[in-house]
Amino acid sequence: MKQIQTILLLLFITFPIWAQKSVKLASPDGKLKFELRLGAKQPEYNISYDKVMLIKDSPLSIEFSDGWWGENLKITKPVHRVLKEDYELIVGKSRKVHSHCNEVLIPFTETNKLKRQVNLVVRAFNDGIAFRYEYPKQKGRSSHVIYNEATTFNAVGNPDVLRLHLPGFISSHEGEYTYGKYKGIEENKLMDMPATFRFGYGIYMSITEASVRDYAGMMLSKENGMLYGKLSPKLGDARIKVEAALPHKSPWRTLMISDRLGALIESDILTNLNEPCKIEDTSWIKPGKTTFTWWSGNVVPDTTFSPGNNFETNKYYIDFASRNGLDYHSIYGYAETPWYTDNGFNFGTIGTEVDITKPIAPLNMKYICDYAKSKSVGIHVWLNWRALYPKLDEAFARFEEWGIKGMMVDFMDRDDQEMILIQEEILTKAAKHKLYIQFHGSSKPSGLHRTYPNEFTREGTLNYEVYKWNAEQVNADHDINMPFTRLLAGAADYHLGGFRALPRSEFKIQYVNPFVTSTRCHMLAMYIVLESYLGMVCDTPEAYEGQPGFDFLKDVPTIWDKTVVPDASLREYVAVARQKDGEWYLGVINNSKGRILDIKLDFLGTGTYKAEVYTDAPDAETNPNHLKKEIKQLTAKDILELPLAVDGGAVVRFKPM
């Protein structure tokens, strides 16, 4: 308490020096500093880390329907606070989180006849800076329409940038990452977030957004050398981005910053910036792993029944899940035919006659759910959001009646304000019927799993489904970009578990029983490196049972008590260690260059651990399904040498002895 009082006193003493023309804020450790001043035309801000300027002279302005806001402003008295909070996540990479930041609310009022009021709220954490606009109730204004939010990020110098470019706002947010110098970024080309920067002096920064609610999602675009925020437009009226009653708030514009790359992955800043859990009873929320038969093609062995949308096919996979401790079995469809009534013939669109509450004739969904329950397996279904949304309340009530536990909601392909509101409505109503949600064909997450822990995972990235039709886009070099970009926003649905690996030179496209190009150890490590509370086990029972590494896949958790990153190198390799119930799991993925890593084990607790170590076999470059398993006794003082093959990886399970 004394420390808080001291900070507040210092801030109060320095206030007259600002003369209401500039406002400064520092992180609790003093390394990160934010400064805002009234520029000649708009407010401008700077951000520095350890005295190194990263963002400089970046203007802030907003275009409302009644004109631009940014000029003719005055700052009334800023309000400073120190915020400390301890909370627990139901699903996440950390269970217990301690949030500590310094905050300043900067009230702006126009001096012209409009006299519009906008507050800028800034928070400085030790691992990042976040700010958002607050639009208070004010005389003569009960609502507003936003045409543009010209938030800018003027990066200093010429840092390296790892980013994903998209062709437009209507997008599944899938694509290949581009890496290069900031000055080489093509102008007026949309860039998804998170985008990650490597500055000189070994400083890393990633730009994204937190708590995207009742607002349009944002991308970036370089214009005249500076990055501008670009809000997704309203369908049918592209000029409008946001419409809302007052008071209203924007998402947090968030910059994760550290001199240690792994700290960006470890950061809890996005959940810190979201509201506490809104679901009163969370006892039914059960993260876990699920089959996903669409990826392998609904393959069954030679039997007396036909594979497809029928009970016997689902029974085969439910029995497999039950035998191996998998939590869920997914029901998608077969041969481009969904499991529900739809006279169309394309998963991506819907027909003219659709009823999400009526399964097709061969499926008795209640019977399947009852059988799965008898085997301690839950049922998880896929659906197109256009089929679901018109019957949202009726469908969720029916799903609960049948015994369905959750669903993949697919082909959303937008993050305009309407779609953001639809997603939150889906989460809210699903929770009332004890249903979890997996958003697919969707935009990035923004930490909302703190508020709605029934959001288990999202896609918003190019993932292993592409192995079914493309030989070039997904591989270990694509995988290694994920932890430093899309993963920084939160859980990533990635279609994990391909156990049929071929060297890249021998890879061939195969829609049924598809192949992958990374080693078995790389595939296992992805379950630890990527954050997802619904881990997919996409291959067939035949591909898994009796195979090396399947024992690890069956046991690896999907939610965690703690996450640390012992070692990472941008676009080369990453080692992520996660703790669950006293045990540690280490996952390492590598790019297309073989190497040996020495991993310090100082993240382990006291005492000796029995370590089950899985590494690439000596012949893994030609036989990527081969691995080597060893049992070792290790302590926090040890350094573990891990050989990583081309496109390889390693996993370790540490059990206290």
C-alpha cells in the first residue's frame, strides 16, 4: 500500500509540469514508457522500452459521422491509478494470474462548437502498453457512428516485421506469413494482427487488440510510411465501421513488448484487459481432445457397414475415443453433406432448405449422444453459422436435449461489428445450454476466453487442413511463425495429429488419409507449443493405435497452470514448457534446418523428475515417423540436449519423483 501511495504522490507532484499538454506513464518496473502530447493537429504518442524509442510521434484521430475528432483539443486533469488484480482462468495457458499495471485516463474535450468528449485510457504493464478510447455520455450525444479510427503506429527505424497480408476484410484470416524490413512493406496492403517486430538492441514488439466487443475488428495498413488501423466495414455500407449508443468503448490497442522473445508468448496481457468471467456455473466446462474425422476422410476399416453419416461410423470413432481417453468425438458430415438437413451440396454455403434442428435420416442424434455418454465420450458437432444463427435459441435448446457438448461454428469469414456481436451472442446463449464453442473460419481471438470460458479455440490461421490439397503452404517453416504471430492473440485451432509423415521431397497430396511433412516429434510438440483448449486428434484410429508417440498424445493436457518459454529464436525454433497438476511438459518445434538445442531446466521445481524424452530418431529426415524415447532423471540444475531434425521437434514429460 505504501508503494502505491508513493507512486500516486509522485504522479500528482509532477502534474503541474505537464501543463496539460503532455501526459506520461511508466510500467511498474519503469522500463516501458508511454508519453502523449497535443501535437499541432492531433494528439501524438511515443513508446519506449529501456530508453529505446520504438513508436514515435504517432497521431491519434477518429472520424465520426459529424466530422473528424483530433484537432482543437484540450486535456483536462488526467486520472492516474495503480491496478492490481489476482484472478483465475477456467481455460488458458495460466491458471492463476497476477495483473499489475499503472493506468492513466486522459480526458479530451474539443474547444470548437461540437465540444465532443473522448477519453484515452492507457495502461502500462511490464510486458506491454495498451490503450483504448472511451466515449462517455455527453450533452447532445446519446449515440455515435464511427467512419474511421485513425490509430497509428509509427515504428522507429527499420525493424524486421513478421506479418500476414490479407486481400480484403472478408477473409478467413488464412495465409502465408511474410518476413522482411519495415520499409519494404508494400503500402495500402492490409495486414492482419498480431504483427511482430524485431528492433535493434534485441527488443521485440507485437501489435494486436484485446477485448474486441461491440466494435469492428482492426487490421493494419502502411500509408506514407506509417501503420494505420483499419476497421472492418459494415456490410452494405462500407463507410460505416461502428454504430453504438453511449457510453461506449473501443477494444484495447495492445503492444506486447520485451527484450526476450519468449516473454511475448508467456504474456497474460490480453486476458488482463478483458472482463471477469460472466458465466456463473462453470462446472460443466470441460476442455479436452476430440476426434475430427473430416480431416482423414471418415475412414473406417473393412467392415460390414458403409462409412458415412450413420451410427456405425460414429460408433467406430466413439469406441476409439473411449479406449484411449479422448474426451470428444466430432460429427461433421460426409461427402460435402452436413449431418443436418440442408439441400445444398457444399459445406461453405447453405442450401435453400436448411434446418439445423433436424438431423438427416440416417442419424438419430439423441441415440448417438446417449451411446457416447455410456462410453464417457462427449459429442461435438460442426455447423455452418448461417444455418445456426436464424434458429439460435431453438437449436441450442435442442442440442442440450440431445446431449451435445459443443460445436465448431464455421465460415464466419468476417470481423465487422455485426459479426463480433453475433459471436458474443453465440457464446452467451451457448453457455445457458452448457455448450462450448470452437470458432472456425474466423478472426483472431482477443482474450475473451476469460469472460466466456466456453470459447475453447479459434482458427484464424492457415492450418493442417491445407495438407489435403496443397503441397507447399503448410510445413515446419509455416508452423514456426505461429508462436510469434497468431498464437500471441490466443488459442489456435490447427487440425493437429497427422501421424503419416513423409519427407518434403516425397510428399504427395492425398485428400483421404492425408500426409504431413514434419516429423512425429514435431507433430507431438505442436500440442504443447500451440495453445488450444480443444486439441484435435485428426487422424484415423489405425494411424494412432500402437504407434510411437500416441501414448504422449493421449496424456498431454489442453489447459495449463503455468507457461514459460526457455528458449526461442524468431522463425527458427521455439521451446515452450507448460505445467499442469505438478507435472511439466516441454515441446520444441524446429524449422527446416537441423540443429541441437541445449535447454536449461531451471523452470522445474525442486527435487528430481522422471523425464520421458521423445526426440527425432537418427534417420528422421528420411523416416520422419521414427522417434527415440528415453527415460532420464533430471533436476532444475540440468541442461537437456535435444537433437532436432530437419522439420523436427522434441517433447518431454517431467514427473516429480
